[in-house]
Amino acid sequence: MKDQHRDGLEWEDRAWDPEPHWAREPQIDAITNLCRKVLALATEDRCHVAFHAEGALNKLYLIESPQGKSLLRVSLPVDPRHKTRGESTTLRWIREMTTVPVPKVIAFDDSQDNEIGFEWILMELMPGVSAYKRWRKLSMADKTRLVEQVAEFQSQLFRRSLEDANFQSIGTLSSGDDTPQPAPGSPRPGRLVSRLFFWGDNFSYDVPRGPFRSSHDWLSAQLSIIREKQARILETEEDEDDRAEAKVILRVATKLAALLPKIFPQLQNPPERTVLWHDDLSLSNILIGEEDAKITAIIDWECVSCEPLWVAAEMPKFLDGAGREEEPQRDGYAQASPSEKAEDGLDNERKNILYWIHLMEYEQTQLRKVYAAKMKELWPRWEEEATYGSLKSDFYEALLQAEGWGVKRVEKWVDIVMEGGAFPRLSDVDA
């Protein structure tokens, strides 16, 4: 179904969630013409464009010219202007204020009034391969060094964010004006570019979209979206199973809304201090050298925002996982069957996938300790935020699970906390 308010975007209905699709394909000839113009190439200069990769919300094209290699990210207009402008502003601030290796933004257009018909960012091509592809071959010493590098980069982002007087409120960095060349040091949190706010029909809901003065206001807006969505399902859906599910989710979201002011203050003045936080720091978004574990780039900064300290005190995404203190012994696991293919092109070394799952859990458990120790060394405040932010983090995780498979666990957790006698971690509550 085409999106009437976002040209070039359409949504395919799925069992759980709509899926975004391109209503039309970006054309290579148009991309070539645009790049020749942006790079100021002469008529005789070669400009070769080739499809490179595709994400959920964008397509990447490799550009080769006399000026070298670069990447053009063409984006679906899920949050027109704001997503492209936010990502460009974020990348420029990081390069100016830290040593975190991120792509240089060569140029961007946050409108669709161009040869391609979509928003785009032209950025330098960063060296390296994804840590995901090399992870199984890295030694534990290499993995430890990688985690310590991530902690160094995170601590830089936190320190520089807190040193910047503009970093108050929750939102995506914005230049604060209508020019595509923001003045150095001027960015501040603006409208929040976030999946929950722009996904499917959520984009049309009449809810605040930031910047938010406090965690309370930010989470309240997200709960408003969930409740509005379920209320609409009850008004329009005839399937009894769907209606029953919507009633449960609406009930749980209402309970979360009642719990919200008990954990987060409703009034916040001055606005809450925030830090830039990459909430999708997976191994796929960390590039490392071909021969070592030195990080060459951190990529995929779309939808990255300034978030509260209690959020930024969480573990990076690639360290999330179940706890496992005992190292799995390789010989204790079965060989992979001949029909069992390597996952995502990774070499399973003919070992049952269960071994790799348990090994990953064990390594993540050990590496979380490495990350925590390094963060406490580099930014001592991190330990305090991590310790005293656990209830807040559980509330946020409960909100994220309220529309999915975890809704029963969430309701049980909310009921226990509302009684006030105990405060278990959400993950410790049986579904």
C-alpha cells in the first residue's frame, strides 16, 4: 500500500508489523548524473556507479571516480528531511568533536527534489570488514582489545556530549536552521527520529515528537503511540483474535503509563542532560582491519539520537545476550549434519550451531566484564548510572516488549513493581 504522505514509500502488511518497500527504484543513470555534478567531475572524468548493499530503510551505491571511492546512501522517506538531516549532522559533530572513526559527509540532500527523487547522503567509503564476519576467527585477546576500543569511543561521546551546553533534552541532533551546512558546534537535540515514531501509521498519530525535556515525556509519547495503535485496531478490526490481542496490549500499556510517573519525574527543569548513544551497535556496524582487530569505522548512524544517561549506561548491542560463565567444550557438541548450512555465510567448521550459540554467550559474558571495567576507568560516572538506572532500563525494555511476544512477562513485572514489595529485573520474571 502506497504511503500518501511519503512519496516513494509503500508498506506491505505483515503478521506482526508492516514492512517498508520502495514504490520505485533509484536509477543508476540518475545517481551517476547527480554524483558527477556533486563531485564537480569534468566531462572526460570516469564516474562508475554500482549497487553495493541494502538496509531496511536505504540502498547503498559504490561510487568510483578520479576523486576515489565513496558511498551514496539513498534513503526511503520514512521521516522526510529529519532522518537525513539528523544523520548528516550527527556524523559531522562526531568527526569534529571526537576521534571516533565515522564516514566524512561529502554532501547530502534532505529533499526529494533532485535527479534521484529520494533523499541521499554522499560519504567517504570507510576501510575494513565487518567484525561480524571475522568474529569467530578472532582470538579472545583480540576481542578484548576490540571491546576496550569501543569503551574508549563511548567514553569520548559521553564526555563531549556532557561538555556541550546544547545537549539538553532527548532528540536527534539538528543544526537548528534550514541550511544543509550547520555551523560548527551548533547542533542540539531536535525532533526525535525513531522507528516507533515513523513506522507505518505511527507517523500520522498526533503525538509529541521531540525534543523531549525529560525521560518521562519521551516515554509517555511512546506509550501514547502504542495505546493509539491498539485503540484503532479495536475500532476497525473484526478478527476476534486480533481484537483480543489488542485488548491485552492496551491494558498493559495503560498499566505502564500508570507506573511511569512513579519511576520518572514528571517535571524536569532545566531539561535532562543527554548523550549521543548508538543504540544499534552490532558487530555488523563495527568495521575492523583485515589482519587485526583494530576498529577502522563505526557505521550506520541513522536514527541515532541524544538519549538519557541511564540508557547510555547499557551494554552496546553486540554485548547483549544470555549469561554463561562456563566455557563450552567443543568436543562435547555434536558435529553439524551435512544438510546444515553455515549461518549468514559464516564458517561453522562442521560444528553444531548450538556450540556457537553457547560460545557466543560465554564470550559476551566475559566481554561485558571487560567493557564495564574499561568504562569505569575512562568515565567513572558510568558505573553509578548503570547501577541506579536498572529499574529505568527495565521499564524501557518493558515498553519495547509490550507489543510483542513479551507482553505477558511485562504485565507480570508491572504488577509486581506496582505492589512495591519487590523490584525484580524484567529478565528474571517468568512469562
